[in-house]
Amino acid sequence: MADRRKLAAGNWKMNGTAAALSEVSALAGLRRGTTCEILLCPPTTLIERMARATEGTNIAVGGQDCHWAENGAHTGDVSAEMLKDAGATYVITGHSERRADHGESDEMVRRKTEAAWAAGLAVILCVGETLSEREASNTIDIIKGQLAGSVPDQATGHNLVVAYEPVWAIGTGKVPSTDQIGEVHDVIRVQLEKRFGPGVGRSVRLLYGGSVKPANAAEIFAVENVDGALVGGASLKAPDFDGIIKALDA
Ligand code: 13P
């Protein structure tokens, strides 16, 4: 198996003002000896302050979205270069909340991912089916289609992480069975190997996301091809995120 460093990524979504930075210093203190890579993706307004607060720690900082253009007349948007300038090293693209709230298509996600790479950011690209798609037994086709349409040709194990986030598991407390997670992660791995060759295909890290908590993390991390987690709610509090990282370290 390729040597893939475990990754614990927290997506704070639209949560957090300056006061929340105390969670970051608490987390840095708790997880000093970890061998995992730790990433926090706060709202854009906190990126620069979080980057400063994590200097000298093992916590990296990322954005939650970027525009596909380098710059220009896009009111309210942020470019990949701006995220990088603020101290980010990663950005999330294609999160289902952006696909749903902002009508982001696979094509848009692909262009955003290319823009992030051009700016020197690594990308966590999200895919996942809705409940109705799963109930109609379309999960595998949906995942294959999202991968084909949104992962650009220049993917490597350094610039790309893929997160499988079933939409129905996000923020709901519902988690797929380990068999269901394993099946999708296996499909993602095979698709990446087919398209990019075994070297690159095996080196891209695959995260599971959707209601990951300290209590269920160990079971999820034992699944083949799960190289870490993309965590929403449980990444907001240092002790909860710490419990998840501890399970990943084990
Ligand atoms: P929850 O962990 O809150 O379910 O969110 C998952 C997620 O969407 C992370 O990007």
C-alpha cells in the first residue's frame, strides 16, 4: 500500500469569530505528538488570524472555497491566490453545501480546483450522493460522474485529496455502514488508478466525511482506503476534534 499520511481536516463552515481561535491553541496543545497531518478550514475572515495563531504548530489552515478566476469583477468571492496570501495551504472544493446552495456544477468545481493548483494550494475535493440517489441505487454512478467531471487532469498525490461525503450523513448523525463507506472508497481508488495510473492513484488520500465523532471515528478509520476524515461539527471544539485525531493516530 502506498505511504499515505493520515489527514484530519476540520471544516468550520459558517461558524466562528475571533473568540473561536482559543479552540485552535487548545488543539495545538493537545495533539503535539501526532504523526497525522492536521488541517482546519475556518471561515475566510479567520484564515489570516488562524494562520498566525498556528505558526510553529503542526496545524495547517485552509479555505472552504475559491473562485475559478485569478481576480476580477466577482463581488463577494475570494481567489485562490488571496487564500494563499492569507496563509492557507489547502482549499476545499465541491462541498455539497456549495453544490446545493450555490449551484456549483462539476465543471465549476474542476475550474476552481485548477485555480487552486495554479496558486499553489492543495485541494480537498468533495463528492457524495444524496439520500434519493442512494435509495435509487445510483451512488456509484454519481460518484464516478462527479470524479470524472470535477477532478482535473493534473492530479497528483500532493495536490489532491478526495473526500467522500454522503449528503444525507452531513450534520445528521447518520453514518453509512462501514461496508458502504468501504465500497465507495474502493470505487474512488479504482477510478483514480485507472485515470492517473497506479502511482498517482494510490497516493491520493481519501477522506470520509459526514457525522464523524470521537465515538465512531475508530470504526470508520479501520475501513480500507479511509486515510482520514473531513469533519464538520466535531471540529469546532478542541476536545472533540482531538478525540478524532487520537483515533486516527492509533
Ligand atoms: P459534519 O461532520 O458536521 O456532519 O459535517 C461534515 C462535513 O460536511 C465536512 O465537510
